[in-house]
Amino acid sequence: MTAENDKPPRRRRKDTRPAEIIEAGLIEFALNGYAGTKLTHVATRAGISKGTIYHYFPDKDALFRQAFRTRFIDSLADVEEFPSIPDGPVAPILRMALRIAYDELAQSDALGLLKIMLVEGDRFPELAKACRDDLLVKVAEPLRMLIQRGIAQGELADGAYQTIPAILFAPGVVIALTASMAENTTDGPDVFDTVLDVLMMGILKRP
Amino acid sequence: MTAENDKPPRRRRKDTRPAEIIEAGLIEFALNGYAGTKLTHVATRAGISKGTIYHYFPDKDALFRQAFRTRFIDSLADVEEFPSIPDGPVAPILRMALRIAYDELAQSDALGLLKIMLVEGDRFPELAKACRDDLLVKVAEPLRMLIQRGIAQGELADGAYQTIPAILFAPGVVIALTASMAENTTDGPDVFDTVLDVLMMGILKRP
Amino acid sequence: MTAENDKPPRRRRKDTRPAEIIEAGLIEFALNGYAGTKLTHVATRAGISKGTIYHYFPDKDALFRQAFRTRFIDSLADVEEFPSIPDGPVAPILRMALRIAYDELAQSDALGLLKIMLVEGDRFPELAKACRDDLLVKVAEPLRMLIQRGIAQGELADGAYQTIPAILFAPGVVIALTASMAENTTDGPDVFDTVLDVLMMGILKRP
Amino acid sequence: MTAENDKPPRRRRKDTRPAEIIEAGLIEFALNGYAGTKLTHVATRAGISKGTIYHYFPDKDALFRQAFRTRFIDSLADVEEFPSIPDGPVAPILRMALRIAYDELAQSDALGLLKIMLVEGDRFPELAKACRDDLLVKVAEPLRMLIQRGIAQGELADGAYQTIPAILFAPGVVIALTASMAENTTDGPDVFDTVLDVLMMGILKRP
DNA sequence: GATGAATGAGCTTTCATTCAT
DNA sequence: AATGAATGAAAGCTCATTCAT
């Protein structure tokens, strides 16, 4: 075995380092919360040494901010094309959108970050704001457009809910958040479907 | 030595101390999360010294558990009389119940504890379980009975939602949880009312 | 049940309290070492409260000193009549004396105190000195007389050992000290007998 | 800022640090016992900061175990060549061996560690066992062989003592242990010589 | 006198951060 | 640029000691 053998390839593009650290941080933060995350673990997961983190981020706080932003920008990127949607009934599209959003949230570590923001939100007000703004612009707005089209088509009921479409996500968020607390029931997915039933029923126009 | 002694008199309050410490702990935990709560701060808030906490609680963990239990037992005590409800339409009662639950959650520091359980639930599995069990027995069960009466009366739609009535709380929980993250809009209550509209619509039987 | 019933008899002769505390302290010190002994445990064992100890002893240190003295004075009280010994061979008497001393040491908590003195002797120099003096006066001196009688009778060999008769105890002390470290062999007593054999052989006059 | 920086330079000595810490710990443990040893003092003695200890040892317990093992392995390493001994009378060799063992014990801080093991042996049962095992294998066994040769040669008396040769060390151990308690008499060595006289007399075969 | 609640100095331990290499 | 040994502030916890009752 040569001397150069037992270390991973030294050459990394300098540009990928921050992203790798953020990725590792994301996982650790999501798993252990903010205070529970040790920079050593982040470093280990990223395959670097603790000190290197400080080359790219001034401190733990900054790493978290950056990671949080990155993840939320990533997650919401897919949503943007929403409005480009064919004519026809709006309800199935809406339902699917909620479903996709739920699945996304339940699987990714966005959930972990969200939990952190809930508890430590006061420490990161700009993140909370950015989070809010992004959600409003990228999620609520397209949703509102969709809903309004549904109302215009006589498909959806006309109601105050259209002013705060984001609330349609609420049940999904709670189910995702409490999933780890809930007993391991095998009908997890069905829970959300049941909720969707109620929600859709609630907004469909009555004959 | 001046007239104002710089040390407050030692008071002996064996009976009330635990409750005072729990109260102080509750506030600190709700404000700062579990890891973020320093026993010094709890002591200061309770007007005692650090060591005194250890007279009444073996460690920080135990204090949190006790505080959590105390608060949840307190909060849920009011709910118990639910089922003793007069005949007649069920929907307004349901709506009021959700409203009351929301207000309760939004105001008390139960919200802070809930946040902690979301993030650190893994560390306190028995609390998570107790929380779940209490909610199921004290909240979900009466709710289910109410709903079933509504269905029997032809008032509510027959649907899968009756099997998981707790889900009706979800929107309220999210609104409460994210309230601190949300911009301070004065129409907070209206948001929940709007949600109630949708929810009630979703479960009312269609003509 | 009357009010006076659930407490042990209140009336104690004031004079017995210190002795009771010392007794309790002795046991705890012997079991747990000096630093390892908590005054709470001493109090509990003595059936009193922590504060009461401070009525009789200024501090933990003082309690230990007093306890130590008491035990050693007690233990050595029996030894004093040693010299009043009938004429005849001295060896069996010597042997029995060593045996008795060994048994005494092995059983009582004097062993525990001795261990403490070994480790913390520097903190209690007067105790070490008192211990030494007592042993010399009460044990070594009678022993020396006995030995000299043996030599005079032509029974024991004439040797330097007569100047430091205390050394005859050494093997017993080591066996007692290490008994807790040693594997639980059932032949414990025989070990000491074997040692006695060697010792006696070593001092008996050769034909 | 003056020319003498008030902080010593950080040195990086990964290889030597553990040994230095152990050395410092050894001294402190020997001086103050286990509970009496503060890691701050160990750190100060080692010329490092408190935290650095935790780079190399998970906790105080581990440091003690490691230190203990290190010292005992060191101390007993020299003894191993024992059996390779020329023909001829065995008694002088035995006597010298006991003398060497005594000197070794009396000087090194092995004595301090031994004291700790006597008092806190219950907390470190594996150390007690390792200690016992090492002593048996490395010390008692060669000694037994030597003794048996002596008996075979008609030099030593045949007696039960040969089954527990370790007991020959007992007087030396007691003398060493109590040396700190004893008055600083300058004839310390002679005490042990006197004891050796008795011991050797006791095992030499009588004509 | 007796009590035990209350204290706080002091200990072990953790970990973000620094910096010599 | 990268490392990880070293730091030290700060946290949880212990317990001898005090003192109001």
C-alpha cells in the first residue's frame, strides 16, 4: 500500500467544499436539533476536520443559517412551475400538490429544519422571515391562483380560505411533525388521505 | 452593613417550592427549549439558588418531565366534561371545542412544551406516549362520540375522518406553532376562523 | 394512630447522642472512606437529622477525628491486661495474641479507619501520631516484655526483632487489608496460620 | 503587552501528552487519593489546561485506570527475569528479591496507587483483579519456584508457606504503607532488615 | 435543641472556537 | 488550505455548612 492510498482523493474542487459541509450540517441539524449538533460530527460526516469548517463559515450559527437557506431554496425550486397547468378541473391538481408537498416534507430533512425553526426561531428571525416570504411567494401565490381559477370555474366554493391558501398545508405539517411522536401505525399514509378528503370536501362547491 | 441586606432572607416553603420551580421551569423551557434552558435561569426566575432545585428534582431531566406532566394534566383537566352535552346540532359544539382548544394552546406555555416534544421527543419517549395517550383518551374519544352523534343525526357527513378526529386539531396546532414565526398580523384569530370554516364545511353533510 | 406514635422515643439522654453519631460515622467512614462519606448518611444511620451533627461536632473533620480516637481507644482497651500472664512458655501466648489482634482487626471497622488513615494520613497528622503512640504503648510495650521473658527463658531467639515487636503484626495487617481485594478463597484463616507458623519459627530459639 | 506573554505557547505534543498526563495524574492520585484528586491539579501539574485531559481520556475514572495499569506494568516489567538464577543457595537471592521489591514499592508512587486500591478497590474491581493476577504470575510464581528449589536442596524448611509465597512481602508492604504515618525515624531500612532476619529465620531449615 | 430547606463554592464534563503546525 | 491539539467559558451536579423556624 502506498503512502497516498489510505486517504480519500485530495483533489476537490474548492467550490464543492461549502456545499459538502452544508449537506453534512443539514443532516446533523435535522437529526439532532441546533444545540444537539456537534461540529465534530458535521466535520466527520463531511469527511473533513473540524477546523476546516471555520474556513468556510465564521461560526456554527452561520453554518446553520446557510444550510437552512440552501435547503429551503432547493426544496422550493421544484414548486415554481406550478401555475403552468392545463385547463380543466382544479381539485385533483390541488390535491396532488398537497400530496406532493406532504411527501416532500415528510421525507426530506426539511422537517428537521422546520422543527429547529419552531424552537429556536427567535434566534434566527431573518430565517423565519425568509422562510415565510419564500413560502408565501413560491407556494401560497401559485396556490391562490389555482384556487381562484377553481372558483371562477364554479368548481370550488367561494370562501375566505382563498386568502390564506397556505393553511391547506397545515394538516400535513402536523402529521409530518408528530409522525415521530405518534405510535407506529401502519396506516400513516391513509391518515393524510383522510385529511385530504375532509379538506377537499370543505372547499368544493356544493351543488 | 446597610439596611438592605444584599441577600434575601432564606424562606422555607417546602410545600410551594416544587410548584414554583416547575412554574419557572415551564417558562424557561417554553422560551428556550430543553438544551437551551439553564438551571441557573430557572433558579433565578424562581427566586432561589441553583442547589435548591436539586432538593426537589434529581436532575434537569426529571424537572422537565415533571413540568411537562404537570402542565398537560392541568391543561387537559378542563376538557373532561366534554361528553355531557345537550341534544341538538353538533356542529356548533364541535366548532367551539376546537376554538377553545386552540385558544388554550395558543396562550399557555403548553405550546412551548409541545415544541420541545417535537424536537426532543426521542429523549422523552414516555412523555410522548403519555401525551399521546392523554390526548387520545381525553380529547379524541369525546370528539369521536360527538362526531358519531352528528352522523347519526344526519348532520355530519359519514367519512373516514371520524376514525381520527384528532386531525381536526391539526390546523390549529400549526397556526399556533408558527405564530411566533409568522409576522405579527392582527388578524391571527381570523385565520383560525377561516380554517374552521373550511373544516366544518368539509364534514357537514351535503343536502 | 396518635401524633406521638410514629417517631422513635424522643427522650434520649443527651450524653448518648455524640456516641451514637460517632458510631454511625464510624460505620460510614469505614465503608466509604473519608471523602466518600456523606454527612447525610451518617445522620440517617444515627437516626437524626443532618443539622444535629453540627450541634456536637464543628465539622466533618472533627467528627472523623473523634470517631477515630474513640474506636482506637475502645479497641485497645482490652489489650491492656496483657502482661498479667502466668509463667511458662511464651510462644503460645504470643501466637494467640497475634491471632486475637488479627481477628479483631479483620472484623471491626478499625480496618476501614486504618485504610482511611493510610490514604488521608497527611490530613490528620495528630491522629496518625496518636495511633502510633497508642499502639506503641499499649501493644508494642507489653509485647516486648513478653518477648524478653521468652528470650530470658531460653525459649525465643535473641534478635533485633525484639526492638520492634510491632512488626510481628505486619503480615496480619496486610492479609486483613487485602482481604477485600483478594479473591474469595475459602482458606483465608489458614493463610494467617501459615504466616504465624513462619513467624513463630523465625523467632523461636534454635536448639 | 509585556514581553512575557502571560499565556504559555500552545504546544502540540500528541505523542507525549498522554504519558505526561498520566505521570501528573499518578502523582496527584498518590498524594490525594482518588476522590481527593482534582483534575485541575492534574492539568496544572501537567502544564496543560483542564480540557486537554479530555482529549486523551474519556473521564477521571479512565485516567486513573490507565495510570494504574501503566504504573503497575512498568513496575513489574523489571521483575520478569527472576527465574534465570544461578545454582547455589537460595536464601540470599530470596532475601535480595524481597529487598528490591520493598525498595521499589517504597520509592515509587506505586505505593500511593496501592493505597487507593485498598480504599476504593470496590470501584475498580478489574484493576484489583489485574493487580492480583499480575502479582501472582510475575511475582508469586517465580518466588514459589525459588522456594521449592530451596526446599529440594535441603536449604529451606518444608512448610505451608511455600503455597503462598506472596505473604513474604507482607511485612514490607506494611512498613511501606505506614511509613508516611510513622515518625520519620532514620532507621527505616533497618526495620525492614530486622524483619527480613525474622522471615529468613522462619523459613530456613533447622539443622 | 433539633430540623432540613437553602446555599454556593467547587467539581467533572462539554464543546465552540482558536491557532501553531 | 487544512488540521486537530489545545483552550476555557459555561453547564450540570454535589455536598459541607448555615440558619430560619
